[in-house]
Amino acid sequence: MDVIVGVSIPVYQDVLRKIRLIRCLGLSWIEFGFFKGFPVSTNLISSLREMMLRLGLRCSVHCPYFINFCSEKSIVRERSLEIVTKCLEVCDFLNCELAVIHAGYYGSYGPSRCFHIIRDNLLKIIEHVSRLGIKCKIAIETMAKDSQFGSLEEVVKLCSDVESRIVVPCIDWAHIYVRYRGYISFRDVLKLVHEKLPWLDSLHSHYTSVNDFEDYHVPVGKGPPDFEEILKALKECQYFRRVVIVCESPLLERDAVKLLKMVREFF
Ligand SMILES: [Zn+2]
């Protein structure tokens, strides 16, 4: 099993310098965070594409935080559809493999209705991007809060319901830890994903340490979940050909190197 450590970087002015640094540090995956949408120039996106091709780095995209397919406001729902589609187009242009999304908040709809709303939106997006010949995957992230769509079970069920294999899970280890208050074993997480999605051969994931059971990112090692426990579970289970772990610690590349070192010692 190939374990790849990457780093999440917001796409702002100094992103090109950051990419060079990331390459020098031996990291081979970048997740481009379009967290605030697209006040990003097309010139910058073209430079990103050129640099990624030149350096041979692999990548993913993280869609904006304001996406909410289950909002009561139709303008937010429409905008979410539009922005995820735009992210997938950018993802394809940058030769990234997938785009990660936070699908939404239950709000007044509740979990079951929300599930169907998100699924219907994904189907619309898939139809649109397949017409354009875009092959990027959509990764649905497991979320920390009880008010958010994104329990492990929901994410896995959504991926299996859509049936296209274009929708995959993004296992955010810290979010899972927080949502389940630590009462979930990492082995069980991997087992469930594998049982419900046996076709999945590459697992995309995020890691950061958090402040106890709060979704507040702290440097690696300064809080749970224990990264070594995750590595142990991965090594034991061996369900996937490849696992990508994107570092989301506040120290980003510095902590990503720390994680990479641990991965190399472990595997
Ligand atoms: Zn995220």
C-alpha cells in the first residue's frame, strides 16, 4: 500500500512560492483550498497548472466552505451547485484527481431529506461534468458537527447510492474523532468504507490534531487523534492500494513533513 502525505494550501498570492517549498520538502501531494470561492485570477490558475505539470506533483481541490446544498435559501443552493461545478472544472484544468466538499447543514430539512437533496444535486453535477468530459471525482468529507451532513455512515451511503464511482469519501480523521467523541476505532472506519465501497482502491483523507473534542486545529501531536493509531489501522487493514493523507494542521508544511517522517518509519 502506497501512503502519500500531502498538504492543504489556500490559493492566495504566495501559492507558487509555497508549491516550490512543498516540492523541496519531499511532499508529493497538494490540496488547493479555494476556501473563499473564486476571487482567484485565471492567470494564477494557469500558472498553477504549469507549475504542477513541471514539478510532477499530484493534487486535489478543496471547494469553498460556504457550500450548503441543504440551505433553506434557494440562492445558496443554486450558488452551491454552480460553485461545485466550477471547482470540478478547475480541478480538471489543474489535472487534480478530486474535489473535496462539505456538503451542507441539516437545517430544517433533517438528515434524511438532506441526504436526498445532496444526492440529487450530485447527480446533476455528474451529468453536467460528464458531458464536458471531466473525470475528476467528488469527495464528500466526513464532518465534525452533529448539525452537518457528514457522519461516516451518511458519507459512505451517499457514495454507494450514487453508483457512479465518481463520488468517493474524504475521511477526515479529526472530524470523525470529534463527531464520535473518540468512540470509534480507526479500524472500524476503514472496515466500513471497504465493506460498503469494495471498488474503492484509493482512500483520500485529511489529518490534523484537534483540541480535545472540539474541531479546533492544533499542531500535530498537541491533541488527539493519535496519528500513529491511524497508521497502525491502515497497516493492519490494507484495504486500499493507495491512501492519501492531507495535512490540515495550522503548521501545514512543517507538520506535513513530521507526518511524512512517521509514515516512512511505519511503512
Ligand atoms: Zn474540509
